[in-house]
Amino acid sequence: MSVYAKRREKLYDWMARESIALVIFEDAEKRRDASVRWLSGHPHDAMLFLSVEQKSLLVPWDINQAKLFADVDLAVPYSEFSRHPLMAAAGAAEQFRLPKGSKVEISPATSYPSFLKYVEALDGFDVICRERGIWAETERLRAFKDEEEIGIYRKAAEITNTVIDLLEKHVRSGKIKTEADAAVFIEIEGRKRGCEGTGFETLAAGPERSFGIHAFPPYTGAPFGGKGLSILDFGLKFAGYTTDVTLTFANSPAAAQERLLALTERAYRLGLSMTENGRPAREIAAAVDALFGKSKKTMPHGLGHGIGLEEHENPQVRNRDDNEWILEPGMIFTLEPGLYDPVHGGCRLENDILLTESGPEILTKARIIRL
Amino acid sequence: MSVYAKRREKLYDWMARESIALVIFEDAEKRRDASVRWLSGHPHDAMLFLSVEQKSLLVPWDINQAKLFADVDLAVPYSEFSRHPLMAAAGAAEQFRLPKGSKVEISPATSYPSFLKYVEALDGFDVICRERGIWAETERLRAFKDEEEIGIYRKAAEITNTVIDLLEKHVRSGKIKTEADAAVFIEIEGRKRGCEGTGFETLAAGPERSFGIHAFPPYTGAPFGGKGLSILDFGLKFAGYTTDVTLTFANSPAAAQERLLALTERAYRLGLSMTENGRPAREIAAAVDALFGKSKKTMPHGLGHGIGLEEHENPQVRNRDDNEWILEPGMIFTLEPGLYDPVHGGCRLENDILLTESGPEILTKARIIRL
């Protein structure tokens, strides 16, 4: 049984327990849903229908690509439904001979106006759209990486680490002089080593721009690696899965900049020391916030987040009331403390952690590099 | 008055006519809304509140960046609302002293579960979420580029055309040999000339992969420009606005490939000849579909689309019942006929057209290049 069929099986069980007859996933522009790829292997632009009768139907935008990538019971081109999601949904209900009155669950990302249209198009069925339904279950399952995924991550991390070493070398030698030099270097070296690309737009912010959490534009022709603090945040995507690391280059840092760096490194070590199975993720983030607070500093973002087919997945590692995630084996997530000062610039240190039965394994080797 | 204030003024008029007291825009991960930038200058990650009293409030994720980019009446950091959209919304209602019972309009992209939460958080107000409301009006207004935007597009097109010429030169000379060579070249040359980056991930598909409408991965280390058909689809983003062009490189095409190329060029000329003020956009797309149909070919995507702060904006230029767009002066859109064959590969020709009072002006110079 393929890895995709195994994943679907878990959802079929859940559907049976919850009496859901049909689930509709959609991956489309502005409504990206990586669960389609996770469940079918098809990398993008498709609707995926799962029936409680344990059948899967993919409706891809590009049937030629589906033939190459998709592992499903049946694939029907989107054009057969006039490229319209509501027609595809009605078609799937017919294909699966869904009894009237059956429960059909749609994504909680479905807009309110679209929800009303689904209710109309699936007249006679019970359309369900909720946050704590099958999407939450799918995203919960995706937080636990299976052996295939962990194998992919080891490879992705290996490439990322090679590129980190090369970046350090070339910033030191002066071959990488600008933000664009760094960003383009990552694109080239990652793809050369078999990556699909970067997992998100690389953020390279030289000393003049590192004060921004997410500098805008993400990279420019501005100098990188000169006197002060430069931030480089990137991920490489291998077989669908992205790493996410941040390096800080500190060139002759002034005393105030040294304090930012030292505090960030201390926060990183604190976070790592608390990372263990059974720990509520929120506790770690709260401890780091408290550490920064003692120095009258505030970190304007969460401490970390799960990674996977998407840049931001579960578990959340942030200090918010509604964060109920407990760290468990199989989870892969970032720890990324950072501090940003409008005058002195910013620094961030981010690595990817795999939690195993025997504790945390730091997959990536990002660091603060003193030039 | 700034260009942003002028744009907001048009919406205030509309709000007054429709008795909408407050409008809430949100640009966030997975819920991108370029209207925030269009209305405030702030490039990303923020909520924007417009009150019918003609006041604007920006709640940015990064207040340091807002100070540099935003042109609004008031900016308050997101952290003051515990980085929570519902708290920011309630805060804005308080800030503007909104009378109970007032109408508050939220984006039609708001999910059904979030809609219910907004209704709860804005208790006492009338929360409106509809497709044909202020979002449709904002997107309608964005389809008509003002002088500032047309100026930006002339510059973006100039850079794009320079890069197109360089691409042709380097594919011919053999300096560009792989898909990644072509894609990375565009990144570097665009940014070198002042672009923010590419408007979307460049799609470079060599002869082995050009059969896909949108090849996956978008580019790899595979050969580009060798015998057969290679497609290169890219856009350069200048001051927020993206171009969108597609070149096809045809190297010693076989007879079947020549037929695809000739038919695509014919479709492009037909589309262009029908492009005029007052013409329903759907008519052009229907004529091209009919032309392809006569040769028993099907184009698996729309003929074109508006461009702007986003890759896909209004007007739509597609052959669908619900496409009611009429072409008018100030619109900038693509024409991009293409044909894809699993055996012979694909070809597409795409340029950006500005419609002026005196007719269409082809801004970009993409072409089918025979090697």
C-alpha cells in the first residue's frame, strides 16, 4: 500500500467514526491546501474527494501531471466539470452515489459566500464547515512525520547544511556581497542538489534593513554582511518538504548589538533545553518571552512552528492562550528567537528540530556567524 | 493629496452611498489582500480599517516598516491588540466610536467559521460579508490603472523587455542551458534593474516538460532550449506591480510542433485584433476557443487576465458565462493563448496589453523564438 493510501486510510477511519460520507479538499490559487499533496501525491491545483466507502477521486487542473504524480483511485480532468468547483462537487456526489441526507464536509477555509453556494449546489446533503473537523484532524496527523517524511527531512537538512557552510564561506570571502547574491546563491545551489526550490521567498536583510521582522522587499541589491547585523532566513524544499533556517551575520558588532546577539543565543539555548516529549509547546515560548522580558525586550513573533509541506504547520510553538500543542515524537518544528531594534538592527537564530523517542535532534546547523 | 488618499476617497464615497460605517481589510499569510497595499502603501501583513468618517487606521504586524511605507491617518501596532484580528476589529470600532447598529463590512474571503466569530466579536454591529460589496468595488477600481500605475507599468515593461532580449541572446549563445539558468538569470537581472523580484515563481519548462500548463516543479536543472519546445513564463515586479509574459523557444520544431506554434500565433493575432474599447472580454476568449476548436484543439486555460499588484486581477479575459467584463481604457491585461500536447510538448505566447483611449498598446515584447 502506498504512503498516500496509508494516510487516506487514517482519514477514512475518522470519517466512519464521525459519519462523514464525503470530504472535499481543494488546492487552488489563493486557497492552497497542501493536504491534497499529502493525501494524493499530486503537487498542486486539484480537488480531492474522499468517500467513506474508501474511494478517492482527484479532479486535477492538469490531467497530464496527475498521470505522473497522483496516487488515487480515479482521476477526472477538471475540464469535465467546466472547471467549476461546485460542478465538480456535485459530480463527485453522483460518482460516489451518495445517499441523500449524507454529511459532506468542506474546508473551514471556505469563504462564507462560497459556503452558501455549496449548500445550494449540494442540495439534499448536509454540508458541514467547521474548524475542529476533518481539517483539524488532517493537520494534526500532518504534525507527526512518518518514516518517509523523516527520510526526506534528513536529505533536505543535509542539503540545507551544505548550503549554510557555503554561504558562510562566500560571505567571509566577499564573493557574496549583496542580499541578492545570497538569495540567488541559495536558489542555484539548492536546485543543483535536487531541491524543488526554496520553500518560501528568501529573506536577506543587510545591516540597513535587518530591523524588520520580515524585511520588504525580501531581498534587494543592498549590501549584505557588512558592519552590523545581517539576517538570512531561507528554506529549501526537497520532495515537497521545506526546511526553515535563519542565520545572522554579525560584522564587528557594537556593544548594543552584542547584547542582542547574546540574548538571542541564550533564548535559543533555553528553548532547546526545554524541548522534550510531553512538554506543552506554549511553556517553552512563554519561558523565552519571560527571558526577553527580564531585559526589557519583546520578541514580535512566535518562538517557532511546525514545518512540512508548508512553511508553517503544526505544532505551534507560541505563547498564546489557545496553543494547546504538546510536543511528541515525530514532530519537526523550528525554534527561532529573534530581537529587532530600529537603530541597531535585528538578529534571529532558527533551526529545525526533530523530536524522536529519545529527545530532540537538531536537523539543521544555522548559527550566528561573527565576521 | 497622496495617490493612496485619492484611492481611499473613492471608497469613502461608495461607503456613504451604501451606508457602510466601517470596512475591514486584512492582508495576512494565506489571506493575502493586495488592496491593503493599494489603499495604504503598506506592502504586507496588516489590517486596514476605513471609516465612513473618512479616516483610515492601519494595524501592521511590523510598525517599523509601516513608518517607512504607510500613508494612513493612524497606525497602531498589531501587538497592541494581542496580534489577534478580532481584537483589532473591536479596537477599531471603539477608536472610530462606531454607533451601535452600524454596518461593518468584512472580506468575502472570510471563512465561514471566522465570519461567525466576527459576528460575535462585533456584537451590536451589523456584520456584512458578500461577494458584490466593497471588495468587488475595490477590485473593479483596481482594474482601471491610474497615471501613477501606468507609469510604473511602462518602467516594469521596459525592464521586462530588456530581460527578454537578454534571454534570447543567452539561449542562442548557449550561456543559458537549463531551466534553472533561465529562471535565476531573470531573478538577478530583474533585481539588478530595481525590481522587487519576480511577480510569481518563474516557470521554465524545457522540451521534456513543456506539455504541462504549469510544469511542476516550476523549474529544475533539466535542459532548456534544446530540440523541441521550451516554455518560459515569468513576471517582474516593479514598485509592487508585476508584468506577466511567456516566451516559447522552438528548436528545430517537427511538423506537428510547427502546427502548434502557427496555431498559437494565429490565436494571438486574432485576440489582439479583437481587443478594443467596449468589447466584452468574453467574446475574444470565445473567438480564440472557436479557432482552436476548428483544429480539434482545446486550450486548457483562459485566454488572459488583468494584472497589477497581483498576478491575476480583473478584467478576466476568459470564455465563461459569468464573465461580464467589458474592456475599457486604463485596463492592463494579458493575452496568452497556448496549446499543450503530451507527446510534442507545449507552447504559449503571452504579452501585456494596456488599453488606451486610442486602442491597445502592447507593453511587452514576448514572442515565439525559433532557434
